[in-house]
Amino acid sequence: MEITSSTELPSNREAIELVTSDNLRLIGELATPVENKPVAVLLTLHPLPTHGGFMDSHILRKAANRLPALANLAVLRFNTRGTTSPHGTSEGTFGDGIQERLDFEAALQFLKNRNLGPIWLVGWSFGTELAIKYGFDKDIAGAILLSPPLHRATESDLLKWVGSGKQLIALIPEHDEYLAPKEAKERFSVVPEAQIIGVDGAKHLWVGEV
């Protein structure tokens, strides 16, 4: 079967609402395999909403469209506070990666209540900052970081992952204008167990790569 940019494979799609501890309602979607129990669940964290990032950004949309069928994975996507996408608008206003901790925790609690299997964080750009800053002490299997800029997330945040027992995997585009592979290896070196994977020819937005 040929997979194209618009391919949408069978899955169960459920519109969900997350409620944060400061009483904001966030819109989202959970995609699960049609027949089998998922082997794991991906909690996705979208790029910077002030620069066009949202739950329907292309990598996250394609993950939800394909991975339940191809890999038996569940995929949760949601709009952080104040973010608008074709799925709708979440309440609140952009919190510069600080108040979004509450959004992340609401999504994590939702998945714990559903008991869908091991939880992996999948952050992209701004979403990697949330994963790094707030995922180190949570009940997760690990985090996959796409194009981490390491802007809001600092060395002190990375150090909290040392000895955590959680996997930290960073995919770094060769031509990323925010953090290229060489610098990424240097900055992530404070976490000896982190796996840094350079992706030849790729750019920060992964257009044409997935």
C-alpha cells in the first residue's frame, strides 16, 4: 500500500475534552486501533502556537491518521491553552510554556484514567520544551523529541532526566536553524543516556520528510 501525505488509515477517533487544574477546557482527539488494544500510547505536544503550531500540525495529524493501523499505537493530540486549529479552540491564553504544564498534566491524567498502555511523549519544537521541562518525573516510558530548540528548556531541565530510567530520544534535522546535530550532541551530553539521531537533509518543520 502506498502511503501519501493525505493517507488516512482506519482507526477509532474520539473527540475529547481535557480539563486543567485551573479549570480550562482544552479540545483534543484520541485515535486508537480499530480492533486491538494498543501496545502503547503517544501523547503528542504540538509546535509553538504563536507561530502556527497546533494539534493538526502535519506530523501529529499524520501520526493519528496512520499509527493506530500501522503500529497498533494510540495517539492523543490536543490544543494547549489559547490554541486554535481546525478541530477548535482551547480555552485560556498562551502561557509561554509555563502554564502549559497544567495542560500537559491534564492530558497525562486523561491517559492514565484510560489505561491504554505505556505512555510516550512525542514533542515537536515547542512541544519538546514541555516534554523536557515537565516529563522527567512523570509515569511515562520516555520522550521522543522532534526538532528540539532547547530555548525554554535549559541544561538544568535536561539534568533532571539523568538517572530517571526514562528514555530520551531526540531527532535532529541536519538543517535545523534552531539546533543543528553538532550543537545538539553537545547540549544533550549532560544526559549520558539520551539518544541523539541526526536526520540527513531534514529541516525544522519536516516538510517533505514524513
